[in-house]
Amino acid sequence: MLDGKLHERCGIFGVFHNKDASRLTYLGLYALQHRGQESSGIVSADGDVLKIHKAMGLVNQVFRRDEPLARLDGMHAIGHNRYSTTGASSLANAQPILINCKIGQIAGAHNGNLTNARSLRAEMENDGSIFTSSTDTEVIMHLIARSKHDTVASMILDALSRVRGAYSILFLTKDALYGARDPRGVRPLLLGKKENSFFLSSESCAFDLVGADMVREIKPGEMIRIDRRGARSYTVPAFEPVEGHAHCVFEFIYFSRPDSFVFGENVDKVRRKLGRQLAREHPAPGADIVMGVPDSATTAALGYAEESGIKYDIGLIRNHYVGRTFIQPAQAGRNFGVRVKFNTVKGVLKGKRVVVVDDSIVRGTTMKSIIALLRTAEPEEIHLRVSSPPILCPCFYGIDMPTKQELIGSSKSVNEIRRYMGADSLGYLSIDGMLSVMPSPHENFCNACFSGAYPIGINGTGEDA
Ligand code: SF4
């Protein structure tokens, strides 16, 4: 977590019936790169055999040569970008996962996190199963392989009936593409179409890149099967009675791209509303400019500027070419990591009363460094505004998050955080304010990391309550 931000665990993309299936999947993964930067992979199906290529690295590193994509021939494909969480960041955990079982080859690619994966895995290991990774996806693939049902669709549904937690998941066989979403609909999954080709994606921005139109969202608790005869829907048997949905509110705050459409709304639109609501709750009278911490907070900062009437300006420039690691000189000094990534626009900041908008604060160390950096440009005042509430609790539904003790919001008051950051004032958006700008009904959104009210049972370690 070099950038001090939370990270989505994965992005998924699938294509059915297109002679360029693996190349379009590559493009889809490219558009979804923000959802996982540690490994990438594609499985293709040529109507007979499934082929796979996966490796550590960004999409354009994993597929930097034409050879893997040329080898992944066939009319259908699924792909996956991964960001490791608690499990080791290794090739063994890269996805998709491809197995052979009684119905032949089947590949799976998963976004989310199961809250009963550990107990299911222990049960199967006691029964003799051998696991080669620490992913939840492999648990699901084992459940499919062990199912007593005899069609692929019923084997997948049988497997999903046993898992609890958050999943948006794709499966590929030699002649069909499947996409399923957990009954609470925690993570997004959308259906797209272009001529006779179908697409499934974590976010709609990937459809734009491949020239597909968004058809609709896969419903919470729905599995769709796409084959040569068209698309057919099934209901995923729920692990437990489902009361409403639990869409991740953080998809709107930070994870999804602003140009995407998820949970029935454009991300940009909701993010601007978050900024507007923040301006209503925490105005900064007398301020000269509003700026966002680039790039993720830019949209919320625009909303804040629109609502407050304070001029929007650009006070920080982000270097987009900073990788996950860089060579640090011995005498680098304090805040070097932030200085590599950001620089101030001194002419904009000097002598100004500045409102700085960020979308979220996790540990607080990065924002403290950013404020120290901004101070070097000699602004008169810095008023920090955050377009989400204080993060109090970890996420167990597919987000890379530090422990509760490491979350600055869980141990310090707002005023203590302000002092730690070195800001002149600090205002966080309220939970009610945040939910008020979500697409209705507002109770359909998970906000457990802000409230501790987990919609799917956990016991503090990510396992079942
Ligand atoms: S706990 Fe937070 S990050 Fe996790 S699903 Fe709920 S809202 Fe999203």
C-alpha cells in the first residue's frame, strides 16, 4: 500500500463469441488495471481446448509480446487482474484458475472475498483435497469439481450455494461463459453486447474500450449462462436468507473509475455529489481555492468547488510513471515517497487559503506527508476535507485493508487526526451524508468499514460469525 490508498482485490472481464476474444479481453483488463496491479491472466476457449497465460505484473507487462495472445486463440475468453491481499503475492495465486474435472476443463476468475473459505478449505483438506494456492477461487473450483450434479450450470450453482461472502465471478468452459454475483451484490458485474458478441465486466469503462454497449447489471443472486443459443438466467441458491442488498459504497468513493457505471449510476455523478455534500457539511468560508489530491479525489473536489462557489485549482501534480517500487537515494530525507509521486504548483498555493479534498484516509501517513509537502509551497492555511467518513473497521469483502489498529480513524479523534496531519481544519463526510447521495434505496449499500455494521457475518478475522 505504497500510495496509502485502499485497493480493490480484482477486476474481471469475459468475452463470448468473438474471433478476437483474447485480444478484447486484454483490452478489457487494461481498462480495469486500477482493480489489480500484481498479476494478470487470460484463459481462452476454442470450442475444444482451454488455454491459459498468466504472470506477475501489469497487463501490458504480462502480455507485452504478441505471442501469448496469438496462442490464446478461440472465440471465448475470460481474464483477471489481481491485487494480493493477505495471501502471498505469487504466481500460484494469479487467476484465472483452470482445472480439469468430470465435465472437462473449466476456468474461474473471481472478484470478492468469501467469509467461509477457511472452513470450507479445511473441510475439503480433511477429506483429501490438495490446494495449490491460497485463493478463495480455488475453494470454489474444488466445490464445483466435487459436486454430485451433472451439468456445468447445476454444478456451479451447487458450489455457490455453499459459499458465503462477496463474489462477482466468471467461469469459462469450452462452449459457454458464466457470470454470477452473490445474493447481496457486494461487487459489481455488468453485461455488455456488440453485434453477436457478449461481454461481462467488473465495470462499464471496459465496454467503452472494446466498443461494446452496456446491456444491464447482473442482478445480485443471478447467474447468467451464455452459449451459442443466447443468454439464460438462473438464481444462485442463497447460503442464508437475504435481507436487501449490500453494494460496496467504496466503489463510488474511490475504487471504480469515474467514467464507469456501477450499481445503477455513473461513478462520476455520485462522486461529485459526495463533494457537494461535503461542502454543505464542512464549508470553508474565506478559502481562496479548492484542490483535489490527484487523481482519485479530483471529481469530489470539483463537486466541493461547485457547491461552495470557491474556485477550483490544481495545486498538486502527480507523476503517473511512478511504479510500485523505486530506487531511493541514501540521503532522500523525509516524505521521499510522496515527493516522488507529487509536486506542488507553487504559484497556485503561495499565500492562499487552500481547501484540500481527498476521498479517504487509511493510515494517515500519506496525507500527513502530502500536507507537509504542500506547506513547502507556503500556503496561508490548509483545510483538509474528506469525501468519506473516518474508516473505523477492516473490510472482509474483497478490499485490501490494514488491521483495525492501523486505521487512524479507529484510534484517534478527528481533532487528534487534524493535529497529526498538520492541517488547520479537518472535516469528514458523515455516514448519513454519504448514504444520502447513493442511488436509492440507500439501505442497499454496505458501509461496514465506516460503521462496523457488517451485512454478512464475520468474526473479526474474515470468517463466519
Ligand atoms: S466494508 Fe467498506 S470496503 Fe468493504 S464492502 Fe463494505 S463498504 Fe465496501
